[in-house]
Amino acid sequence: MSRVGKKPVPVPAGVKVAVDGRTVKVEGPKGKLSSEFHPSMKVRLDGGQVIVERPDDERLSRSLHGTTRSLIANMIAGVVGGFEKKLELYGVGYSVALQGKNLSLTCGFSHPIMLAVPEGVQVEITTPQARGDSEPARFAVRGCDKQRVGEFAARCRRARKPEPYKGKGVRYAGEHITRKVGKAFAGAGGAS
């Protein structure tokens, strides 16, 4: 039995949930979301709760049971509180800026990397310019759709992954980068 799938999803005050065929629509203070679930799953509203049921104990049904319930719970959490990913950009001269609906990352290439900000995702820049290796440029990706927020944050990080020697690049706030030791000066000897 899926322990996650069996648990009903409570619907908080101020949130509207509607099940229309295979589509779940959620509306709250932060926005509107809709998602389609697998045809074998059954989703119903019971009082102030959303209940997900599965048809049998097959392996696919068991895995989809918990997944469907988690996706609906994340939609409700997103329209109530939203989701956020904080990122940091390390490197001398590296910077981040918003240009219309595009995010511009200047991170050591010959040209700035432009990333189109998806619909329903906001980017807030707190520190636009990195100062040395100790003080990074900081920005946050926010939105009510957990998947879009995570996907755009991953695209930002992929623009310049942190390298292992100096740690320069885009990383999540609090992410630990395992550092490698560079080549040490060997000295004068060697040939005997």
C-alpha cells in the first residue's frame, strides 16, 4: 500500500479545487494551476479534502498513486505559499541582470547568456554583481508551479556549472562544492 497515496490532501481556506474528468484545477491567492493525471487514477473531492484512489495493486498503479497525490499536494502548496529557489553566482566580474523577460548571466564567456523567463515564474535579484570569490551575485527564482521553478533554476545553473578548482559558476544557495587541489609547484628536482 502506498502510504503517501492513501493520505488525503487537505484543501486550505481560500483555495478552490475542481476535478473535471482527468484534469485537476487549483486556484488560490498566488495563482491558478491545472494538471492532468493518469487515466487509471481516480481523484475525487470529499468535503475539504482531495482523495486519490487506485484501481488495483499493480506496480504501475502503486507508483502512480503516490505521485498523483504528491503532484496535487504541490499544486495546492504552490497557490497558497509559492516555491522559491535561491541561486548564487561566484566569480570575479560575474553578474546577473533582468532585461525585459530575459535573464542575462555574465559568467566568463565572450557573451552574456540570455535565458527566457517562463510564464508564471518571477526572478528577483538581490545582489547583481559578484565581488571577488567571497561575495557572490545572488538571485531567487519564484513561482507557484514547483516544476517550472525547479526547471528554470536548473537551466540557470547549467549555464555555468560550478567548477571544482575555484568554485566559479552558478550554484544553489547552501550547495557545497567539493574542491580539488590544483597542481602544486614541484620544485627544481626531478631528473637524477
